[in-house]
Amino acid sequence: MVVYSVTLTLVKKLRSHYVFQIMTEDAPKRQPQRPKDGAFREPVIAREIVIPVDLDTYKAVINENNAFRTLLNQCYAEHPECFPPSFDRGFRFKDFKESKKMDMRIRRICVGFGTQQFYYRVVPSAVMPYMTGCVKDVEKALFLRKFNVPYWGLAHVFGKDSCYYWRIEKRMGMTSIAGALTGDTSSESGCSLPEDIACDEKHAKYMGEKAYVAVSAGGGCVLGAELIEGADKESLVNGYGVLKDEIARAAPEHKIKSVNTDGYTSTMAAMPEVWGKSVVMITCILHLYIAIRDGCKRKYREQFEVIATELWHCYAAQTKRGFAQRWNVMMKACWKLGDWLPERITGKLARATENKLASYKAWYDRAQGHRVSTEVDRVMGSLDRKLFAMRHLRGHFVNSRLLIRAWAHIHNFAPWNPHTAKAKKAKCPAEYLMQKRYSENWLENFRIASSCASNRGKIV
């Protein structure tokens, strides 16, 4: 009886192993989950007005119409950028929503008239979206995400579970990145977004395949960060086009005047299509220096030092004409040196003269622009550390994209170290750019800045 039982168990194991092997061989390889065409360029409709009040003040006036209306009018007078564009024409109360998670009531109001009326939740800045918790309970955990502390580590220290912090961080990515940095467009200073930006693509891996993150930076902040699957012109137009769409929804009158790139062919072709042909296209001359340096570290060190000196002499020219003259002198000297200069130097200089010289000189047409790409390189270093800590991207494409966008928000709003904050006279890059702080708590500051999902230029 024992022998029969053991034999039957072995037969079952062999049969299950054989069936599993057949199913594995016949089953198709798992494919990454892709978004629908153009889906990531559609705005997130989050009709939620976040007002800069504490929880006790909100609960004290929630049931009194006159007191609540007075509070909203006061908040609108101080921070009109946190409200939808038609709020100044009046509003009416709609109803209440009960939150069992937070054991509190949320009031809704109606803004607009006729077919253009929309309902908005009015919530205090002290609570997180979807009433998932209080800001004070999660802000320290999300601050540690700036340093890529894993979710299980956050759960071990602060409680809850790892998926709780993952969901909260992912939800941050639904907010417009540029819109959260727009500030008050009705003020005398106007929109706080920079007119000159720098763009570059960060190499990444999604489900083991090559992917890219189209990163835009300016004013010390990340303005856009979009996960794309290719580096061709069409993919880059979609990736960088998200920033254009967000600016159009948050500050329709704002225009980008210049864009700095590394000179990659597809990027140079995509930028005029995104920003228009009037934008000044500047190519980073530092990339040429690095390309020559990397090919001459040992064997051609002496030749590199001669060319580098001439290259920076061109860079120091005060006018476009002076730059062109110094460049021509440098190229004539290169041809006179003949075989002493290797082809890896002369070839790069010749190709740069043919394809990029005009975009090197373009900076003189817009001296406020970024001449080198350090503005975007600094923030891409932080993104590189995040991708390494995550072992790159897996799972649904949309979730991976939202986590990249959440990284941008955390980079912009999480506090600087005390020495940098003292030198900059601001607590974070977003405050330095907008010259405005809504709250001492960095996460509340982000919540208020991202009111209406930062789509405040027009109703969506």
C-alpha cells in the first residue's frame, strides 16, 4: 500500500511537470502592456480644488454656507491660481460627499453655467487625494523617496504596507508637471514658467527592452518627463508634446523662446514641430567637447589639449561673427596640422561644422537661453539613480510613466538640503522658480500648487 501511494505521487508529479513544460513551450512570450494610441497626451480630469487651510478649520465651516463661502472667497483672493478659470463669475453649492476612510465630509460646488458647468470637490490641503490619508502621515515617507528608499523600507518604518506608498506616489504622477509650477498667471510678473528650456533623452529599460525618457528642464526644475518607447521623430514629438499640452492648459499665453538640445537628429527634427519654427534651436557645444575627449583619453592626449583650447576660445567669443571667425581659424589650423591630428578628432569637427555650426551660433540670437545642457543634465543624474534603484521599469506602461512623472514632482517640491536652501533663499526648486510658498509642509505645498490637477488655464 505504501509503495503504491509513493508510485502514484511520482506519476502525478511527472505528469504535472510534463503538462507545464508543454504549456510553457506553446505559450506566447509575455508582451509589455502598452497604452492606447495617444492616451498619455490626454489630460487627467481631476476636478478637485485644494485650499490652503488646516483640517480643523475646514471641518468648522463645512456645514455653514455663509462661513464656507467666505472662506472660499478669501482663498480665491489670495491664490486665484488654485481655482478654475470661471470661478470669478460665481459658484453655487452642490452637495456633500462622505469619506468613510477619513470620517469627514467633503463639500462640492458647481462652477459655470449651462453646458459649461462643472462640479468640483473642495478639499483642504491637509488630506491626500481620494482621502487615502493625512499629509502629515505620509510626507516623511514620500520625502525619503527622493533618495530612492524602497517601499518595503517605508512600510517597515512608517507602517501600512508597501503598495500603499506605491499607490500614493503613482497618484502624484497624474498631476500636470508644468502646471504645478505655473503660479499666478494674472499677477504682474505673469507665468513663472521659464521661456528657455533644455531637453534630452534618458536611456532606460522597460520590460527588458530599450526605452527613453524625454526630459525637459528649466529654471532649476523638471518641466516634463515622459516615458517613450522609441527615439524616432514621432515618439519624441509625442513625448515632448505632453509639456506643450500642459503649458497650453495651464498658461495658454506662455511661449517657449529657445530650446537647448544635444544635437541628436531626431530631437532637432521634433522640436520645431512641437514648439514651432520660431523657436531658437541651440545645440550644446559641450557635447562636442565630451565626444572628442572620450576618444582621446590616452593615445592622443596632446592633440586633444590643443583642440580643446581652441574650442573654448571659440566658446568665449562675444559675438556671432567673432564665433564664426574663430571657428574658421580653428578648422584651417586643423587641416594644416595634417596627419598629426587623428581622424577621430578631425572627423567630429568636420561633421559639426557641416551639421551643427548654425545651431552653435544660434545662442547669440537668444543670449538668455541655455548654451550648454547642464540644466537638464543635473536632473537626469537624479533620474539615473532612481532607475538604477528600481532596476529599471516593469509592469504596465502607464504605471511606469506615472512613476517617472512622480519623480519629477518630488524633485521639484521636496526640500533641498539646509545649505542649498539657505544659499537659494528657498526651500525647494519649485519655490525658487515661483517665488511663492503656500505651506511650510512640502507635500501640502505640492497639493495646493496642483489644485485642479494644474489644468487651470481652461476647463477640461
